[in-house]
Amino acid sequence: MHQLKKAELSAAEEDRKTREVVEAMIADIEDRGETAVRAYAEKFDSWTGDFVLSDEKKARLIDQVPQQVKDDIQFANDQVRRFALAQKESLREFEIESAPGVRLGQRVLPVQCAGCYVPGGRYAHAASAVMSVATAKVAGVGFVVACSPPRGDSINPAVAYAMDLAGADAILEMGGVHAVASMTFGLFTGQEADIIVGPGNAYVAEAKRLLFGRVGIDVFAGPTESAIIADDTADPMTIAIDLASQAEHGPNSPVWLFTLSERIGREVLDLLPKVADDMPNSDVVKTAWRDWGEIVMCDSREEAVEISDRYAPEHLQILADDLDWWKARLNNYGSLFLGEGSTVSHGDKCSGTNHILPTKRAGRYSGGLNVHKFMKVLTYQHLDQQANKAFSAVASRISRVEGMEGHARACDWRLRKYFPQETWPFEVYDQKRYD
């Protein structure tokens, strides 16, 4: 392999600075609660009003949304719910008898409260509201609080409509670190989130990372990433347009091309700046391409798979022959887009798979947001007295191998209680030592 274009920047230093800011904000909010949140909202968003969106204000916002926009959001909501429902049905409860007298099983339950962060900086992310809130409601989450940063005197009307349509139980006009902390600590709603989901800027992502453990999160997220694998059958203009379309997420959004054709790579290298120049947000696209874009030449399909899996891109498009070959061999990505007809924009907006996906190589060990993220698999067991003859004996012996005498005695007690006439080939703890 060799690279026709390399990324210019590394994110390590910016990550350190972001972490310091977010740590201080979270500590302050934990100490001063809603008072601190109000101060941050005024500082960052010039916001001094109520945070919980009232029914009256929500109705006024929704009235501003054109019918075609409502219809399109409804279409996206239907697709996301349909796919999430199929995911939910793929996970089932069961019970087995693993041995005579031993019943093992699992229950599948939703979390009780989910917090859904919907970005609202450069763009109005109505689709993100659908992706997170609708998926949580399909999972059966009882209380969903959604938040988005206000711009002017409200959050974006289309975002408010999407949140309401998807089933949000409460909507906060709030963004940034203080919104993530508010949902985690249950500020303004009285409902502590069990999980926080949704994309956001570097500060939002860092807040989720730092709070993970106290609250569940969907994925460790960074700037949006997109990669394309292309052979010599691909159309260079399609590649350039699709890479530019994803670079508009932000000036630090990496876009990568892994190609088996040097001709394709050089044509894309020539075309992409021209495509970027023609876009209304050309400065964002050109900065992302200049600082983070890469074109990697691969000597074989197998090498392309190896390189792509190493990068583990958030979005991965395949513009090559034999799509089934690629689908069967690629392992590390957030979501896969097969063939020229499947652009990342479909997944981002309305196809039905979720667009909240792992970045920064987290695709090596995690998938994206899905209905199972809002659900818990809880196991149970029931052993009758007869089953204890074997299982308590084994557990007692293993416990003593590990040096855990208390665990062993819990099993010994059952052996002595259930089988008082038996003679055991090891010391069995019983109550006589207290007589």
C-alpha cells in the first residue's frame, strides 16, 4: 500500500484540552446543580428562560413546520421504528433446564429512563431526534428526555416536531456539557437517565465519556468519519461527491478512500476540491479534506479489507464489484453501504438503520445505537434441592481452590441441610460449631 494523500493533523492535543474543560464543568454542576446549569446556559447560549419545553410552546413550534417537512420526518420515523422493532424481536426471553432440577433463563427489560442528545449547532439534526428517541420508545423505555441547544428564542421547530413525533416525554431546550450532565443527574425533570445517547461536538462526547459508569452511553463518539472502498469499476465523481457530502459534518471530520485503482485515486484527488468549491459550506469541506482526508492505494482486495478494518470507519461504502464478497469479509465499521445506490446520506436521514455510530476505531468492538442498547438482558436461575447435590459440591470445591471460604460455606450449608445422612469426602461446614 501507499498513500496518495495523508491526513495533516492529529487529535491528541485537542482531546486533552477538551477533557480539562469538561471535567471542571461536570464537577461544578455536580456541586451546584441547577444553579450551575443556568449559568452555563446563559454563558454559552445567552439563554435565561425555562429549560423544559412547555406544551404550548411546542405546539407553536410545530405549527411552523411545513407539511412536506413533517411528511418526510414521518417517513424517516416509520423506517427507523420498523428496523428497531425487528431488532427488538431478534432478542428473546428463554428458559432452559440445563441439568435435572436446574432452570436457567433470561429476561429482557428496557431501561427506565433514557436521555437523547440532539445536536443543534451548525445544522438542525431532526433525523438524530428520530434515530435516538424512536429507537428508545420501540425498546419500551418508559421515560425519554430529549434535549437540543436553543438558537435564539427556541430550539429548531423541525427538531421539536421530530422529538414529539418520535415520542419524547420531556424536551429540554439545552445543549452542551450542561445538558448531558442535567440528564445524567435528573436536573429539571426529576428523572435520572440510565443511558445517554446521541451525537454531539467534542465537549458533548467528552462529557459522555467522563460520565460513563454513572450512566450508560451508546458509543464513544468523535467527529463523523466516512470511508469508501473502490475498485476500477467505480465512478470517481460519485466518490468525490460522497466524500464531500460527509466532510460537511465539520472541519475535523475525516474522509478516506481505500482504492485498488491508482487512476481512480488520482481522479478523486483532482475532483474533490472542485466539488468542495461548489458547495455552500465549501470552507468546512475543504478544511476537513485538507486536514483529515486520505487516499490509500491497496494492492489487493484482501489488503483493502485489512486496511479498512484497521481504520474501523464509522460509515463504510463499497463501490466495487462482488458486493457479497466484501460484506462477508469486512468486520470493523459502524454501518455498511453496499453499492452505488446506497449513499451514507440514506442511513443518516431515513433508510431505517441508525446513524448514531462508533468512531475513533470503536467499531472494532462496538456497533452503533440500536434497540438493544436500551435493553438489559437479565439472567436468573432456580436450583431445586436435588440439584444441589452436584452443584453445591462443585461450587464448594472451586470456591476453596480460589481461597473463598465464605462462598464454599454457603454451598456446604445446603449440602448438610438437604442431605443430612450423606458422608462427604471433604469438610462440610455446618451449624454444629455454634452449638
